[in-house]
Amino acid sequence: MSEHSKDQHKPRVAVVFGGRSGEHAISCVTAANVLQVIDRDKYDVVPVGISTTGHWVLENGDPERLAITDGRLPEVDITAAPVLFGTNRELIVSEPGSVPSTLGEVDVVFPLLHGPFGEDGTLQGLLEMSDMRYVGAGVLASAVGMDKHYMKVVFQAAGLEVTPFVVIRDRDWRRDPETCRKAVDALGYPVFVKPSRGGSSLGVSKVNDLDELDDAVEAARLHDPKVIVEASANDPREIEVGVLGGLDDTDPIASVCGEVVVSGGGHDFYDFETKYLPEGEEYTALSVPADLPEDVTAEIRAKALTAFDAIEAEGLARVDFFYDADGKIIINEINTMPGFTPTSMFPRLWSASGKDYPTVVDHLLTLATSRPTGLR
């Protein structure tokens, strides 16, 4: 049997990355790492990039080109051949002036997009309409997990404690900013001002008094016209937990807890630079497992599973908590497609829980290929 014939019997995985959001570069870095560890003896892998303008192309998936090097953020190669999904789940290469050719049927899509227009249910809806299997959360969970406002509403309904918050919609800020300021003032300072539908800490500011608020709101509005302002927890420790869907219809499982500690360099919270840029490692410590009492660890892990089920997540998630000076466990957010970069917490959590990076990727693909399409 030829190598080509063998490949036809492997499940074909389309690794999709990039996208239109401000997290385009981080998606590329995530893809670089996933592409390196997928078992090519088990899967036929096709890298598909989405440019910042929304064009889908057949990428070469070179991990070195998709990495952050010398401060340069990677992006999808817009000059690559355009691709689209045709009927029967086929991936079609369609270069201008040439006859379209098919790469064959795609068995599962691994969508590694972060932020709006990819992680928020939009891509998931497209894949559902196309009857495509894919890794991760469905439409509803992706949408709720992306919008910090509705995420908190769902968490509160599930009995999880959240920090007090104020939502500033576009029309609120344009028509009556003074009422918005008064609502935020009632929270007490400091507060955190965030794009409601964003990630990677882009557009996030810590605000210490009313004089700083307007600039912070405008910075967040560069990423999302809907802004959320959150009260600060009392001297909190930031604790994170990974969740994976269970195989063979078993319950989801939670990883060990990890802790993020940021200090120095003018960084007083876990911002974009400390998360992803090499210089940020100097000011960031990721402690895995976190040094917590056993009963606190058990409670946080249980609450992570509650959060996962509350939004009806599937596949994977990273759930972030505050453990404050009063001993309260406060949920911060859930991320339905956490970063897989070398410095990301999610793979570290699972490595410390006995599942290395390739094992986690294979687990997710196994879940996706065994999951039925359509309503479930």
C-alpha cells in the first residue's frame, strides 16, 4: 500500500488558526505548538489559516514562522492559496485562474482561534451548519464563555460567587457617561476595566480612581464597544484550573490548581506582556501545583467543574478564580479555548496532572471524533 493510500485512512484534522480578533497572533502561536505535537502517524493534518481580514488560506504551518521571535508577532500568510469547505466536508483549494482541487474530506476541525470571530460561537455555528465535527465548546458555551457579562450571570445562577460588576454598553457611554461613572464609583476602587468580549488581557486596565476611568473605558472600547468594569477582590491570589471532557461518556475531569504571581516591571496584574512576551517571564511566576490547603484545592476544582457544566462547555476549558484574603473563592472567568503557548498555564496544569502536551491534544481529538454532530 502506498504512503498516500495509508494517509487516506487516517482521520484528517484541519487545524484552523489566526482569525479577525486582536488575538490573531496568539492563535498563531497556539497553532504552532499544537501542530508540533499532533501525532502524524495517527492523523493527517492540514493547517488552515484565517487572515485578519477573514480570508481562509492553506497555510504551511511552519512552527518557527508562527512563533513570536524578537518581539515580532506572527500572522497568517495572506499570499497562501485560498481554501474553503465544500460539500461532503471536503476542503477545496481554489486559487484564482486555476481549476479548484480537493484535499479530501475533513474528519474533524481543531479551531484554535482566540477571541471574537472564532472562540465566541461564530466559527462553531459555521461548523455546525456544515455538519463538521470539531474540538471544544459548542455555539452557546462559546458565546457565553466569551461575553464576561453573561458569563457572570450564568455563574451566579449556578451558585458561584463573582465580583460585583457594571456593564457599560456603547449607547450608555455615548449618551450618558456621567451615569456610567457614578455606577462604577459605587463599586469602590480599584476596579478592572475590560472589553466584555475579549481575551489575552488586551484592552484591560487597572483603575485606581475616577480620574483614570475615562481613559480606561476608551482603551477597552478599542477592542469592544461593550465594556465591563469589575470590583477588585480583597488581596486575591489568582488560581487557575484546567478541565477536560471525559472520554467514553464519563464526567469531565479537573486538573491540579495552579497559581499566577505577577510582580515588578510595572505589571500589577497578569497582562498581555506578562502572559505572552519573553520579557514578561521575568515578572511572572506560574506555580503548579498551587500551594493551597487540601480542602481549598478540592473546593476550587469542584467549582471549576460546576462552571464547566454551567455554560454547557465541551472538550476543554481553563477556569480562573480568586482566592481572597478573607478565604472566599470567587470565580473570575472561564476560557473555552485557552492558550497552548509554551508559557501558557493550561498545558502546565495538565502536565502536572499526569497528561503531557501530546496526550492532551490526542484526548481532545478523540473526544471530537467520537462526538455526534447536531443537537446533543
